[in-house]
Amino acid sequence: MPEQAQDSYPIELTAPDIAPYKAGNTGIDYITRFDAAEPGPHVMITAVVHGNEVCGAIALDWLFRNSVQPLKGSLSLGFMNIAAYDSFDPADPTASRFVDEDFNRLWAAETLDNQERDSVELRRARQVRPYLDGVDFLLDIHSMQHKTPPLMMAGPLPKGRAFARDVGLPELVVTDTGHAAGKRMRDYEGFADPASPKNALLMECGQHWEAAAGPLAIHTALRFLLAKGVVAADWAADELADVELPRQRFIEVTGPITIETSEFRFVDDYRGLEVIPSAGTVIGYDGETPVTTPYDDCVLIMPSRRLNPGASAVRLGRYVEAV
């Protein structure tokens, strides 16, 4: 089901034409790999996991047009949910989030291996899964429904928080376990295994179509590549010349509010990052059941307008010291 269009935001970004990148060189459409002579990790940047989130496509298009080449190891650039992205229409921009189901809720082995399930998104996920198995470090670029400050979703592990600090953007880093509705790509296999050296980040660059999301996606991609030693600092210097790294703040998510009924509603027009001072404050109703904050100074993370049973209505968290 597409996003519920209860808010109207101007379309300030132009979705780039990604058709020139279809052939790639990996045998998988829309995935291109660059290899350096010097050995090193395999890093990957992915975009358009949701078809209406164009900032990631802007970042990959920028890297292609500026002839990115790794200094060591391998760099892959991948456009994920092509069918959804190809349906993007500025006149109805929320409708292209996905075709059949959310691509970013499919990344558990039991889902990917379940041959009784089929969808446009599952077929694409199964196609790219073997390739993702060979990736050491992933940056997955997204955007959000509401115009709130950008967020780096670092997962629940110390290695994710450390990776977010290395990248240095944006100011706010969220540590969470994802959604009850299904596993995200950034939490796939080794990325979410504390014993694995693999690591991944999911960047939310702000509201889907706000002008600032495009440059931020580019800057975050460059900071990610610099953090892993994939590109030279002087190659990225001009684009990053005016980028100041903020003092990062960390929000620990204690859990999502998973919707139980078809009659979920919030009591206020929450947009995200509101701090609710008192525990026990009612923030919504799921049918007739009140939904309350579990502790003081509770932060609301990405309240949704896709209020469907089984989905996350909002994630609850609190500011913590970076450890």
C-alpha cells in the first residue's frame, strides 16, 4: 500500500535518468563494480530501495558522472527497486514507494528462502542477494516522509555506532533493531552479527523531495568512501569543502510501536524527534487501546503515515551518550 498522502511537500529534486546504468558489469542489471589493483574491502552504496526516494539515485549518478574509482578493494554502486523507481511520478510522488511490498522488510533468510512467497520486490531481492553476500561495508541511502533532521540508522551494535562516528554525518545517529514487519537490508546477515567484521549504515537524508537531501546524499556517500579509504581526500575535497562535521548525538531506540488494528491514530500531528517529557503520556490509540510513552524524555522517531496493521507506527527512543 502506498504512503497515505496526508501531507504535501514540494518536489524540489529531479529524479535522475538511471537507464544508462542498467547494463552494469556484474551480470545483474543496475549494479556496477569498480576494482582497484590494490587489495581491500568490497564496499557498496545502494539507492532507491524505495522508488520515491530519489536522493540516493542523485548520489550514485554524481559518483558515476565524476568517474569514481577505488584506491583499493572494490566499490559497487547499486540501484535496488528499479520497478518502483521507474514508476515515480512527481504528480503522485508517494505512490511509487514499492510495487507489491516493501523491499526493505525482506532481508531475513526465512523470507528470502520462502518459495511460497512471490512479489516484484522479492524477485529483485533474491536476484541481488548473492551479490550482497560478498559486500563487506554497505551504505544504503534513504529519505523520510516528513521534513525532519536527517538521521543515520546505525543498528543496535557498537560496531554500527563506531561506523557512524567514522562517517561523521549527520548530527543525529539512531541505534535500533528495525521493524517487526521484517528485516532491513542494513541488518542482513553479517551486517547485524557482532562477531562479523561486516558493517552497514542506513542514511535518512531528510524529507523525500527537499532540495537539501540531494547534496547531503552525495556528501554522506563521499564521507563513507573516505572512512573506508576507498577514495582520496583530494578527489572529494571540492565537493566537501563547505561541509562541517557536526558534534553527533545518539538516540537509542528501545522498540517500535507495532500497529495491531486498522484503527490506529496519533493524538497529535507528530513529525519526528519530538521529546515527550513524561512517562505514561498518551501519544495515540490502537483501536481503543491507548499507546503511551514508557519513560520520561521519550523521543519519537519517524512517526508514520502508513498506519497499517503489522507496520511500525513510530519508534521510541532516548538520547544517550555515544559509547
